Amino acid sequence: MAASTAAAPAPCYDAPEGVDVRGRYDREFASILTRDALAFVAGLQREFRGAVRYAMEQRREVQRRYDAGELPRFDPATRLVRDGDWTCAPVPPAVADRTVEITGPAEPRKMVINALNSGAKVFMADFEDALSPTWENLMHGQVNLRDAVAGTISFRDAARGREYKLNDRTAKLFVRPRGWHLPEAHILIDGEPAIGCLVDFGLYFFHNHAAFHAGQGAGFGPFFYLPKMEHSREARIWNGVFQRAEKAAGIEPGSIRATVLVETLPAVFQMNEILHELREHSAGLNCGRWDYIFSYVKTFRAHPDRLLPDRALVGMAQHFMRSYSHLLIHTCHRRGVHAMGGMAAQIPIKDDAAANEAALELVRKDKLREVRAGHDGTWAAHPGLIPAIREVFEGHLGGRPNQIGDAAEHEGASVREEDLIQPPRGARTVDGLRLNVRVGVQYLAAWLAGSGSVPLYNLMEDAATAEISRVQNWQWLRHGAALDAGGVEVRATPELLARVVEEEMARVEAEVGHERFRKGRYAEAGRIFSRQCTTPELDDFLTLDAYNLIVAHHPDDSPCKL
């Protein structure tokens, strides 16, 4: 009798009832996606999905009010929280010094090792804006972080004959899960996509909490960064997630600590309330300034009197940005936690020493502004920036780990609602429109191909840059903004954008090379970006719209499918 030639069925993950894993099977991934780990994630989703759904509905309702002319403000109902004398839990000694933090994606593996060895005080491993959320990236990222926590992570670069492993002293590890709005389409729980951030948090916490907790107690981690929040109700959900996780793991309340990125305009009016919700688990706030610019445009998308100038002109010298930073510092220090500064996105310019030194000088000036304002630490996108930033911060701090204990009187105490929403000043130009197209398309092409951290024009860009580029173009077109075209005024129109896109796509092709352009996803990215800039209703997130283009489900004949 002839042997059967039928292919063996694809292996499955050992998922509990109600959980369906549709991502590609891999034995290494299976060590992360264990039955117990998936059950833990499913438990989080089942308890909190209703609250998350309500929070997302409230986001949409608030935006409708802004579109109708309402302006963001401090909530009168929570005035007692803002005026109260409460403080957050004491800063854990393990992370008292956060003067320089480096950020980067949780995958590739070599980058994780280099970041931990960079000399920074903290490495924020990212599952959010710096990571394209492909199944491969997410699962390799979990493997990388598990091995990093265990101290066993290594990588051999066969082409260079080099072995990468951890130094004796490494940066403290913080992890940033995705925002509440993003799904994880490769894992279904009770027939619906999992909430992306609960997958990221749940798998990482489940496999690593014991290593942080061993012999330490409360306040020693795991540590997290929490993105994209708009209201304290969203912080309340995270606090509930942390409490459930600590209880399930049998560790002390307050063991988990998290820094919240204040990167949406609504959230700046909720900083006290956010810290109050997380006060047992808080590790402060961070000025996520690039996403904050994106959020300013999105919040005021229906307000023609609040058009941004060219994005290159929207820096911390703008009154609304400076006010945001000062209020964050004042709020954090009043509550006894870190006030972290923004990202330095510059990367070394290897073939031009003069240009490289000029870029470093801009970084030094920006960081000197931050530390003088009262920030306790700051972010860098590249290890090459760390020595210069450490010199600035450590020189100002004079041996202190932070500025939390400084006098409560601060410029931020006088910041008012109108300071936080003052329209920015500066020119709007066709060159700005062109730069938005060029950067937005190139970033999106890389993201679709699996890379979420992209070097462009001597800066390390993540999704926030593409979002600014997209919403600014949309806003200018929506309101027919007057743009300077070399001394001639033109109106932003769909026809102008179409011509600019065509010309800038040709420029990108010339810059990256015809073969790379042809094999890449540039043409697809150009179509998506153009559509996003001209859609009648502004989509909330570019990455949410493009996410289905990177979802790759398990083969249809797999027994893993329901």
C-alpha cells in the first residue's frame, strides 16, 4: 500500500477554552504562548474589555464636542483631586536615577542588547510606536525581553563574526505596551480580537514578574510606560489591571510601577487625576512631545483658527509646548514622582563631523533647557547621544539622582487653560507639505515592511512623526490653508497634494534607488498616505487604518482555527 503523501497538520498552540491563536506557529513562540499565559491574558480581557470599550466611546464623544467648538479644560468635577495634598507612593530606589533613558523596539534582538548596554539608566523596550506590530515582531520581542530579564540574552552576528551579550551593568528595563485602541488580530478571545496592550503587558508580566520580585518586594518592578491615554478613566483601568496581576502572581501591591506618557492634549488637563488613579503604581509622567503635537492637530481638526505652522517650527519654544512641559514638572514634583523630558531623535552623522557636532549641540541645548526647567531625566533615540546628555544632566544635578525634592514653587504653578491651547506661530509652506509627504510615505513603507523605528534625514523616526505629517496635511487641506511657495501664496488643495505626492515619490525613488523602491512598499504607502490626507473624516490613527495590511493569519487548513 502506498504511503500517504498528505501533509501533516500544522502544530497548534496549547490555548485554553475561548482563546484562538491564529499567528504562525513557532516552537520559540510557543514558550511564550503557554496555556497558562494565554489564560492570564484572557482573564484580563474578560474583566476589563467593557471598561475599555466605554473609554473608547468616551474618546469619540469628547472629540465630537471639540469638533462642535468646545475647548479642552480642567474638569470642575475633579477639582478636589487637583487641589489636594496627596502624593504618590515613594520612588523605588532601583529607579531613582533616570537621568538618561534610551528607547527602541523590543525587536531586533541585537538592538535590545545594545540598548541595555548603552550606558543609559533606563531602556524602554517598545511594543508601540517604534515597533511595527507584525506577529513575528511581537513574539520575537517577548522572547527577547524574557531572555533579557533572565540575563541570558545573546546574539551572534555571523556576517561580522561578532557575539553580543549583556554587560555586567545594564539599564533598567521598562516596557511600553500598545495603546488601548489597538487590537491584536492574531489572538481571538471569545471570538473577538484581543486588546493589544493586554497581550503585550500580560505575556511580559506573566513570564517575568518573578525575576523582578525575587527578594525585593514592592516597588521593584516590573516597570512600564503607558501610552496614548486621554483621560484618568483610562489610568483607572490600568490600575485595575495592575492590581489583578499582582494578586494573581501573589506579589505585594505596588510592585508594578508605570510612567504615563502625556502625549495627548486632553491628558494634559488630567495629569493630577491620572497620577491619583495610579498613585500606588506611579513612576511619574513623561512629555511625549511628538505625539502631543499630533494630538493638538487631531483635537482641533475642526478649528481653522488653530492651524499648525510647518512641523519643523513646532518645538518647545512654542508657548503651548513650553506650558505643557512646565505644568507636567510642577504636577509631578508636587506628587513626589519623576517628570521625564522628551525625545532627542538625532542620530550620528558619520560622514560629516561638522554636521554631527552641530546636531549634538542642538541636543545639548535642548537637554539643558529640560534640566533647568526641572525635568528629572530625558529620552534619547540613539546610544551615541547618551554621553552628551548625561554630561548635561549630571552637571546640573551635581550628584543628585533627580529634582523631585526641589521647592514646590515652579513656573508650572501659574499655567492656565489658555496657555495649553494657545495657537502656535510660524509659517506654513509648500516645502512643509513636501516634507510631510516624503517622511510620511517613507515611514509608512518601512512600517508595512515590518520596521517601526526608521532613520530618515538624520533623525530616528517612529509612528508619531508619520502621524504629525498626515494630520497636518489633512488639516491644511481641510481648511484650505494659505501656503508660502517661495514668496507666492497658494492654497492647500487636493490637487496641490496630488502633484506634490507625485513629485516627492519620484524624489524618494531617486534617494533610495530604483530597485529598492520597486521591491519595497513605497507605492502602496503613497496611496495609503494620500488617502489619509484627503479623507473627509480624519481617521484617529494611521497605524490602525493600515494594521490589517500586516495581519497574517495561520493557514486555513490549520487545526488551530476554530
